[in-house]
Amino acid sequence: MAVDTSSLSERKLIILKAIIQNYLETGEPVGSRTLSKYTELNLSSATIRNEMADLEDLGYIFQPHTSAGRIPSDKGYRLYVDMLMEEKEQEITEREDAMLEKADKVEKVLQQAAKVLASNTNYATMVSAPVNNRNTLKFIQLSQVDEEQIVAVIVLGGNVIKNKIIEVGETLSNETLLKLNMLLNTTLNGMSIDQITLGLIARLKEQAGIHSEVIGHVLDAVAEIIHVDDDMKIYTSGTTNIFKYPELSDKQSAQEIISAFEEKQQLEDLVTETLASGDDHAIQVYIGDEAPVKNMKDCSVVTATYELGEGMKGTIGIIGPKRMDYEHVMKTLKTLQSELDAIYNKNPKE
Amino acid sequence: MAVDTSSLSERKLIILKAIIQNYLETGEPVGSRTLSKYTELNLSSATIRNEMADLEDLGYIFQPHTSAGRIPSDKGYRLYVDMLMEEKEQEITEREDAMLEKADKVEKVLQQAAKVLASNTNYATMVSAPVNNRNTLKFIQLSQVDEEQIVAVIVLGGNVIKNKIIEVGETLSNETLLKLNMLLNTTLNGMSIDQITLGLIARLKEQAGIHSEVIGHVLDAVAEIIHVDDDMKIYTSGTTNIFKYPELSDKQSAQEIISAFEEKQQLEDLVTETLASGDDHAIQVYIGDEAPVKNMKDCSVVTATYELGEGMKGTIGIIGPKRMDYEHVMKTLKTLQSELDAIYNKNPKE
DNA sequence: GTTAGCACTCAAAACAAGGGAGTGCTAATA
DNA sequence: TATTAGCACTCCCTTGTTTTGAGTGCTAAC
């Protein structure tokens, strides 16, 4: 993903960068006079104007209307971000364990992470809980709850615990349950989901004899729990930060963005896309239409993937105006990413 | 809570009601001319004006500015709602099982309920998961997960299942676990939380012998899980509906309301308040400042309490503009309330 | 007690004028 | 030849003014 700067002179690059940075701060179109003061190179506004005309021809900037200053186009932002990417392959030195208290439940950590991120950046944020994809089954336990109900507790790799109530048409004796538990665990423990084949299931059922139906139910439960989209939990925070940016806070935009956050479906798409696009620990930046979420066409979305060990990956994302502070955001994201990586990979205990 | 209509003539009541209903529809201040056509009683605008002047003196309506029509005041709304309350102690005949599919997880049902409600009313909605207050312990199961980790699965009355990972400093044998499980269940099963006294705990630990520490951890887990505020889950939907009402969709208001929905804390207060105010199956209406949530001072909030059996209560709430369609909302709420009551009380199975 | 009529008020819409930031182009300059 | 100063032009935004119209309060007539 090398940046193609060949078509731009050094000076044009500097001017473009100046335009973007200035616009990031103010949110107002920036004019030639402003720039002639703002930049290092001592050039008159007229010269700048000429350069700006060129940059506009090349599609990096545009005027919202005649006789207004220039605003970076998506293409302009893209160039800028790509430059940042190359520059910033460097220190992640500082950590910000600041507000990240220890909390033993994954959920809470993630919710907390979203909050920290939001308060740190002033943008809207989301954190997706890790998807237990090609995961391993660690442990299954059936227990009697009511006459005709048992609960299946299923522990997955990474100590994700799920449970499901199963209706059985009969009352099972303690003994039977014990036997079934034994059977299930000796057969399935440590298995990855993909390893559970039809043949295996048939064999299990055979061994269960008259209780094969129960086994069926249990395996259904396992399948359901594994099914990814079903329970992709997503935590959000700072949604209302968008009101801080006039260009996003008109009724139309605000409604679109906020409902994307509430409905979650669109965020799920975003997560899926992010996870799909290989390159694990890279930071990804979607500008405007580039994002797979149509409600965010007026935003920029910056995402990172983190890993909770054993192949469980989740996504952190920041959603803000196109003129977001990419530099800061990318840095913060990287920090949090490595923080999450660290907490769970090296040191699962408190 | 009888309505004090003594101070108002029959005619004034009719006019007030007409003003409110008209304003509910249009959202615009309503003038005397409009009313003289709108009402049954054939009165000229002039007469209506006189009556309106009186109503304004009494504080039921007011003008947003001179030479504008009248708008109901909080007091006006209150009177209107109270009248509705008395009228509508009647049929809940129709059900709207429409979209309420069966879903065996409580969470999903509630999330679904919030959605149905939102799409049905066009307001923002919230449903709080039942608080397992003076609840009973149905079942506890400890299982080995890792060398030094066990998981405690705790089933509460109403089949609410919780789990928690417990770090133990030692590896427990299967036998020991079995013994501990037995001990815990014979002692605690069917007990309400309040019945677990210090004395009881001491006795348990004594019986557990060298494993008393584990028992301690388990009981801590139980305590933590019981602790109400900790996990009051609240499901929301249709937040962006507020953009449908101009009086709520300016930046300021929108931000306040939406962040109340996101932060949840304020919603929790609302739930607490609702649950606290006795009168179980009543519908409660908070108009403007009456609500315990300051961010909703420009809204009306209508809530209902439902019960999932065994004393587990939750709250359903609708948040909208003051000019909400109280009649429809209250009816819908009642239906859903009895629906939830029914599903779980009479017929827990599928 | 009710109504018609009239003068009055005020918010919102429509319009007009001026200011100002910014541009493109041309001609002068280094 | 690249840069700059200067100027005419554009167009948005602000401000002020006018018009319109819905609505009121009051008074006098029915």
C-alpha cells in the first residue's frame, strides 16, 4: 500500500498537508491567505492559489461553493492517512492503563475500553467482543434444574462460559446425568468445533442409548452457541460525541449515525469486514464511502483488531467526522490494542 | 389519586381536552378559531377565547408567546392523563403477540419487547431485565475448568443462570468437587438470599473442612451476583424516534436524551423509582420534571411494571415528547405488560 | 351569555443591501 | 520563468426592513 506521491511536487504535498491539518482544527474551509501565513514556506497567497487550483484539478481538495476556501476530498484524506501510516510505524511506548481497572469479566473490560477510548478521543467508539471462531470446547456440564429442564453449561476456550436451558420430556436421574456428562466430556473435551462431525455425533448418540435425544439437544445447543453472528456482542460509548461536530449533527446525519449504533447490525458488518481483511494488527481507516456501513458515509472510521489468545479476535473502532485527528486516534488505538493483547495473552489471572 | 375537576366546568373540560388532543396531533399551538371548528359544541372563536383565557389563568394551558395559540402545560397534561386513567380501567382484550416470537432466552424476549414497543408507538423505549431481588437459590454447581480454576454455575429462581470463574490455589479432585456440590446444594437449595446468614456460612465452612476457602469464594460469588445494581440490564430501542418530534430534536435536547439512553445510569434510576413506587400493575406517567431523570425534563415518561414470577420484577418504559399519544401508549403498555406476565407465569415452557 | 368586529401583537417568512472572504486572471516584477 | 500585487467578480452570510397572517383582548351589539 505504498503512497503514490509521484504526481505531486514536494511543495504541493506540504500545502495539501497544511490544508488538511488546518481544516482538521477549524472545520472551516481554508483559504489561500490563511495558508500563506500558516505554512513554513514563505509564499504569497497568489502563489498558493495557483497550487491550490492544481490540487483541485487533481482531486485532492474542492470548494464547497465558488468563492469559498478549500476542503480536503476523500482522496485527499486518503493520501494524508497513508502518509501517516508510513511515518508512524514506531513507538507505542506510552501506555494508558489509566482508567483500565481490572475487572474479571470480559464484558466489563470491553465496555470499559469503549468508554476510555471515547473520553480519550471525543469520538464515538465501539468494541466488539471476541468472536469465538475456530474455538475449542473445553468442558460441558449438564445439571438438573427442574423436573423436565436441565441446564447445559458450556465452557469454551478462553474461558467463555455459555449456558442454555434444555427441555427434556422426561425426568433424568442423577445417575443418568452423571453418565451423560462423562460421555460428553471424554468424547468432546478439547475438540475444536470443526472436529465435531456427523459420524462423531452418531457414535455419541449410540453410546447414549435411550437418552440419545438429550445428546441431540445438547449438541444443538453447542451449535447454536457457536454460531457467530448470533451473539456478537458490541459495546459502544460516546455516541453523543458526534454532536460536537457540526457537520455531523444535523438531524439527518445524527439520526443515521446514532441508529447505526443502536441497531448494532451495521456495526456487526463493520466488524466482519475488519476481521475479514487479513492483516491482523494493522490499523484500518475507512474514509467516507470506503466504510462498509452506509449510514456512515459522512464519517471516517478507524478500526483495529485485537486478539484474546486462542484465535479469538475482536475489533475496536472509532467513528468520527472525516476531519478527525487521525494521528491521535491511530496512536491511541494502537496503544489500546496492544494493551488488550497483553492483558489476556500474558496474564489471564488477576 | 382522584382527579379534581371541581374547579372546571363541563365546557372548560371539553375545551381543554380538545386543545390537548389537537396539540398531540399537530405539535403546533392551537388557536381559538381552530377549536371552534374542531369541537362538537358550536361556539364561536370569541367564546372559546374567553374560556381559554380562564384556562390559562388556572394554569392548564399557556402561550409560548403573545399572539400565539395555546399549549397544554404540565398541569394540563396531568389532568388529561388522570382522566384517561379513570376511563381506561377496562379491556385489555386485544393481544399483540404479533412480533413476539418465542425465544427461550430472557434477554432476547426483552430486547424484542423493546423493539416491538418502539415500532408500535414511534417513541423511544426501554425494558429492564427483572431484578432478582428477594430471590431464591435454586441450584449451585461447581466444575473444574483448569488446574486452578473452577466455574460456579448458579441458577436462581425463574431460571436465571449466572456463572463465575473462581481461582483456587490448589487443584481439587473430582471427588472433592462432588462433595462440595453436595454440601452446597443440600444446605442452600431453595433458600432465599436473605436466609443465608453468617451463622449458616460458618457452619458450611466448618463442614467443608480444609476446603472452607473455596466455600468462601463461592458465597462471595453468590453475593456478587445477587447484588442488584451490578447487573441491572436494560434494553432500549427506537432512540432515534425522538428525531421525529421537532421539539426534542434540537442539538441540546437530543444529546441529553440520547446520552441518558446510552449511559443507562439514568435509566436505572428510573427503573428503581418505578419499582419503588408500590402499586404494582399500575401504569405510571411522569410529565416533564416529574420524572426522576433530569435529562428528560422535556419529555413524558410512561412506565409499567411486569412480573416474571417469584417476585422478579422489571420495568417497561416509553419516552417521548410531552405531547405523546397517552391513550395509545397506555393501552399498548398494558397489553405488553400482561403479555409478559402471562408468558412467564403461566407457561414457562415453549 | 354569546358573538361580531376591530385594533393590536408578534413570530416567521420574504426581501434587500452591505460586508467580506475567497477566487481567477492579468500585468508587473525579480 | 516563477512569483507576486492588484483588481474585478462571485457568492455566502449577516443584518435590517417589510409584509403577512394567525391569534389575542376588548368592546359593543345581539
